[in-house]
Amino acid sequence: MQSFIGTGVALVTPFKSDLSVDVEALQKLVEFSIDGGVEYLVVLGTTGESVTLSKQEKQLVKRTVIETNKNRLPLVLGVGDNNTQTVLEELNSENLEGFHAILSVSPYYNKPTQEGIYQHFKQIALHSPLPILLYNVPGRTASNMMPSTVIRLANEFSNIIGIKEAAGDIVQGMELIRQSTRKDFLIISGDDAIALPLVLAGGAGVISVIGQGIPQLFTDMIRLGLKGENKKAFKIQYQIMPIIDMIFEQGNPAGIKEILKLEGIIGNELRLPLVNVDENLAGRIEREYRKLVTQ
């Protein structure tokens, strides 16, 4: 569990102009994130546009990250679906070698009850060969995994090691920390904007989007927060708040891909139905980014 304290980044999937996977750009992104000081990498999550990738492309992305990483950082693989059986089949059939945990999103679209969410993750816990990080993101799933459900799962299954909490609700995050009776259960922010407050409240860190765009600055902030150096940490928080808002203004990963284009790491290509940010937002992102990197 110590491997997942600090900053993890949810990697984007770079595409070429013909929208094929850009392996070279993905290699550069992994190196840039590692050099920037992140603690672990998350592969094929929402930010990675995993829902638009074929099975063969997912294999290519996984292989590229594993080979580029060279065992330097722990790797987390996104494995989730709104069909429980599909998740179990993937866990049974996929080669998970090279990964240290899975990140599994709460079922989306079909809006299960809290009991349905519990039963879904119970089956995953019974069948997963790797430790599990739950993922609560009600803005995408249309249902909120309540703290009582999370704590129930944590108390019953030792291989459920934490949660990426992305409800955007600091009170809900604090409630998870308050109710947790397992000292080794990780409450990880899934929202960049409130990652520091959650860390200062007792959270374990963040799985970040902006962290791959400004890795050194962001990881410094989280480490300061984990050490309780509040004033220094908040100084960085207030510097980066505007760009965090901007990268999510017209959807994820459109905003972060704009920053990574400015870094010269990837081309700014997305697969439909996602589209690039508009010119106005691109200009504002660039101005704010240039300000940050020259400070």
C-alpha cells in the first residue's frame, strides 16, 4: 500500500494525426512523468480514452508503458465495466503481469443501488489476482458510492486497498477518512482541485490529471501536504488552481492534451466524440502554463 501514497497520474493515450496510438509519444510521456517525480502511473483509465480503444490497442498501450517504465514505478491498470461479468472475464483472461493493482470504476449508466455496488465489488474482490483500488466518480457514473458502502467493502476484503474518491466533495472524502477503521486503507483524491485539502485531512494522495502536465510542481505540493507543511503546499495550490480549472472546462482529456502539446510531448489528437478545446480556451491555457513554467 505504501506504493500508492503520493501522486499517481492517469496517463492520456497519445494519438497520431491518423488517430492510431502514438507509441513514441506515450514513451515520452512516461519518461516525463517519471522524471517529474510522480510515485506511480495509472494506465487505461478514463483520461486514457480507454472506451475508444480496441482490445489490440489496449494491449499495445499496456506493453508500451510496461517496457518504458522498466519497473521503476508501480503501475495500476484500469479494469472496470457496468457489467460485472465482463470485469470478471477480463481479470481471468488478461495478462496482468507488470501491474501492481487495478483501478475499478463503480458501475456506470445502469445506476445500481448501494447493495448492487457492494455485490459488484464483492465479486471483483473474490476474483482479482491483484489488489483493488475502488473508483467513485458520480459525475460520470450517475451514481454515488456512499462512504458506508466503501467502508463495508474495506472491512470485508483485505485486497481492496483504497479508493480513488472523485465525487468532488471534500466532506465526503473526510467522511471516508473519519469512518475508516483500517489504517492501511488509502483514501486517494480523484479531483486535482481538492487533492491538497484531502491530503491535509488525512488522505493518502491523489490520482491526478494535471500531474502529468506539471509533474514537478504538483508532486512537490502533495509531498509538502503529506509532511504537514501547509503554508508551502498552499502557496503552490494557489499558483496552479487556475490551470486546473481550465483543463477540465471543456472536458477531460482535451485540456491536459493541450498542455502536453505545449510541452512538445504529444500531438493534440482525440477520438470522437471528444474534441479539442476551442481557440479561446487553448490561448488561456497556454498563457497560464507559460506563467507557471517561468515562475
